[in-house]
Amino acid sequence: MKTIVFTEIDQIAFLKLNRPDVRNAFNSGMIEELTQIFIALQSRSDLKAVGLSGEGKVFCAGADLNWMKSMVDFSLAENKQDSLKLYEMFAAMKNLDLPIVAAVHGAVFGGALGLVACCDYVVAEIGTKFCFSEVKLGIAPAVISGFVLDKANSAVKYYMTSAEVFSENQALALGLVNFSGAKDDVTKEFQRVLHLYKENGPVAVRRTKQLLRHLSGLNLAQHQETTTGLIAELRVSQEGQEGIKSFLENRKPSWKV
Ligand code: COA
């Protein structure tokens, strides 16, 4: 595996995002690897839970903007197909019956909030910055939107439209994060919750996750069509490309005075 460090310790699978030079931003390779891992984990009846974290300075900077930028050369249909792969990664995570616990630090930007939304429990280090930065880049938090709304309370809509950076305390209030503390406390809490899952009946936990998914009424197929269509359109639009390029070129986008 090129982009993920995968280990198994005592009935827990640990996944570490491992592209620290680009702040663990996910490109098509990482999307493919994560999707395959989540699909494969579904049939691992010997495991009890999954721990997710990120290598380096930050947890994850969301979608790789170089990858997004390059999609300008592809047709709308090809862009839709590509966005579908991103959607399928989140869906594979959401559909996993094993509980997923994430430990986040540094920054959780853009699509990284989709990863967080698909977890069952999230611990965040004090000082972690959260941001739905997409609209700042001229695109939209489209693919992740259904997953985020399923997890967070409706106050999150403000952050999705304003791209305001918010703290771990605000993420707690929104329901995106369950615990925050200093690094050592976060590590302890991460281990404590993973251990809790080990104590429970593995089939009971899986069946409960299935039930809660069913009851939450999240219709993945309905969200899929709308959200992948929108991001496919926006990321190759003039505004989307300008926003992405301006970030990568370390300059203000043309609409910013
Ligand atoms: N895609 C591609 N490259 C990215 C990236 C992304 N999403 N986020 C960061 N990088 C790259 C930077 O271009 C930079 O590359 P360089 O070393 O070649 O110049 C490197 O990662 C380090 O980024 P930097 O901004 O210096 O790191 P930081 O630790 O100071 O800040 C973030 C971390 C996450 C706050 C900041 O990188 C950021 O805002 N990234 C954009 C996140 C975003 O808007 N994602 C939404 C995508 S839809």
C-alpha cells in the first residue's frame, strides 16, 4: 500500500493516512486504497474495530487539489465518474459494520470532514482547525454533504457555506467530534474507546450499526446523483479552477479583493 499504513493489533485494524508532504490530501490512489480497505474489512469477522489517524503535521487536508486541478482536461461525464469514486470511498466507510474511531490533529479540511462524519467516534487534539474550505476554492462540499448532515446538527450548514475555520470545541458542539483534549489524553481516549468495542459482542455491534444506518434514513443513492454531479461540474469550472490554482500558487483568487 502506497498511501496508507495498515496494521492489525489485537483485533483492531489501524489505518494511518500517509501522504504527510501534502498534509495527507487524498488523490485517486489514496481514494482507491481506502475504498478497497473498507470493503475488505467488512468481511473480517475476526476484527472488532478500526482506528483511523493521519501521519505528520495534520490529520488530513481533504481532496488533493493537484488532482482536482488536473480534472479540467476531462469531460463532465469523466469528472462525474471520478467523483463517484470519491463518493464510493465514503459510502464504503459508512457501510462498514465495524465501528471506526478517528484521532484527528492539526487540521481537518474539506473532504477530511467527510472522513470524520463517517466515523462512529472522533477524538481531537486541542488546537485542531476544522474547515469546509471548498467554497473558498470556488467548489462545493458536495460529495461529503449527505454524510456530514447525517452526523452533525444543522448549525453545520453555516460552516459549509461560510468556510469559516472552527475549533475542536465548535466541532464538539456540532456533533462532529466526541472528545477533545491534550495529545496524551486524546491518545488515551482513542485507546479506551477501541478497547470498549473489544468488550462488546461483535455480532451485536455489527447488527446495531446496520440498524442505525437503516433507521437514519440516509438514502445514499439519492445523495449520490446530486452531489457527484455538482462537484464534477464545479471543479472544472472557471471559478473552481481559479480557486484551486490560486491555493497551489500561493496567491489570492481573482475574486478576492
Ligand atoms: N491538496 C494538495 N496539496 C496540498 C493540499 C491539498 N488539499 N493541502 C496542502 N497541500 C500541500 C501544499 O500545497 C504544500 O505543498 P508544498 O510543500 O509543495 O508547498 C504542502 O501541502 C504543505 O501545505 P501548507 O499549507 O504549507 O501546510 P500547513 O501545515 O501550513 O497547513 C492546511 C495545513 C491543511 C491548513 C493547509 O495546507 C490548507 O489549507 N490546505 C488546503 C486544504 C483544503 O482547502 N482542502 C479542501 C480540498 S477540496
